[in-house]
Amino acid sequence: MTKGMNAIHAGWLFLVSYISGNVLSTFIFPDKQQLYANLGFFLLYVAFAQIGLNVIPSIVLKSSKKLSWVSVFKFRKVTWCTMLLSILIYAVSQIVMLFIHQATEIISAALGRTYQVSIYPIATDITSLFLLIVAIGVIPPICEELLFRGVLLTGYEQKGRWFAAAMSSVLFALFHDNPYRLLELFFAAWVSALIVLYARSIWPGIVIHMATNISYVIGSYMQGGDLVKSISSPSGSPDYILLGFSGAASIPALYLCLFLLRKIDKIERPRNHSKDIYPTSSDIKYWQVPILISVCWFIFEMIMINKT
């Protein structure tokens, strides 16, 4: 019998990673422009934050409790068909992402707010492009997948597949500290989580996350500016035609994603013979505490940012 991560483990690991990362980012390195000015140092900063704060605590806990690598991090092989279907699901889900993005901009404008993208350094030459592909396109996707679609997804799986996907995605959205992108980040993480759960492997999540981030780095380099910002119009008039089109297309897109997820399930179910046993919900008390603390920290942080 192999006992995996539970909800208590997952919640406290996230809280430690989230708050320590915030302290590092907000208090130790508050000047992001200065940090981005030296990409070599930025790469070291990312490696320390991602590996040291997001991955190592989970590995230490796994080792101390003699938990299974496969159970905790979902290191299972998948077929090429599953990998291709996973990429197709994520590509189709971008229709819904576009609708959420457009709707968020319109709602922000109605509330008198200007939609804000997350700010990252932009490559200006081949050397900086290579450094940013590693710093943004390789290290964070691997480390964040191990934390969110590995540890957290496994920890909350005892409460149901869909609950685990939703909870890990909520925490993923909080983790990125951008209130304007909460829904976008939640949905992107939710789709990834469902793919990982149906594939019973973290590898599709890592590949999708890397492809997304690398595309962002290369796309921003090629156009000489932030790729996400280029599709945003926070100060311009809302594109209601695009909003209506993407909204209408989102319904069949979601059905197609669900259909493809079931295809993945049919492929991978016979190949998976895991006998992992998780504690029942009644065995886990106070698992909500670290989540509530994380939410309060997020709200406190947003209030402090608005005051500055």
C-alpha cells in the first residue's frame, strides 16, 4: 500500500512557498526593473525561488514520510496519442481563455480600473532570448507543475478529481499575485489539472506549460513588446464583437475539451495500475486553515499595493 500526499501536506506546502516567495519578491527584491536589467542574475533569482521555495520543501516532506515519487508527483509515462490530445485540448481551451480575457477587461473598465498584465522582461537579442527561455520557459513550468499539478493536485485528490482540479487552480491563481488575471489563471490551471488527472501523469502538464511560456518569450521577442499586452486594449473601446464570438464559441469548445479528456481516459486507464490509497476526508482536519491564511495574505497584499 502506497500512501500519497494529503490535503494538510498540500495546503501547508503551498502556504510556505507562497509567503516565502512573496517576501523574496516584495521585500528583498522590490525593484523589478533593476532585477530584470541583469538577466544572468534574474536567472539565478528564478532558479532559487522556483527550486528552493516550490520544489525542495515538497521533496523534503516526501522523503521524510517515505512517500512515493509516482504518487506525489505523478511521474508516469503516457502515450504519444495522449500527449497530442493534451496539447489539442489546451489549444481549443484558448477560445475560452480569450473570452475570459475580453470579459475581464470590460468588467475592469466598468469598475473604473485598468486591466494590468503581469510584467516580465523582454528579450532584445539572441543571448537574452536564450536566458529568458530558460528563466521563464523552462524552470518555472517544471517547478510550478511539480508543486501545483503534482503535490497539490495529489493532496486534494482525496476529495474528488474535480475538487482537486479546482482547488489547485485557485491556489495557482493566487500564487501569481495579479487580481486582474485571477479568472484567466484559474481557468488555464484548471484545464491543465484535468489533463494531468485524466492522463494520470504530470508530463502533459509540463509540456503544455513549457510550450505556453516559451511561446510567450519568443512571441514577445519577435514583436519587440509584451505578447499578452499586445492583445489587450485596457484603455481602448471594448471589442464586443470579439467578446460575443469568443463567448459563443466557448460552449462547443468546452464540449470538445471534455470529449477529448474522455478519449485520454480510455487510453490511459488500462495502462494505470496504481494502488495508491489516500486518507478519507474524515481523517483530515483543519485542511482549510492554510488556504484561508493564503487568501488573507493575498487580500492584504492587494490592499497594500493599492495604497502605494
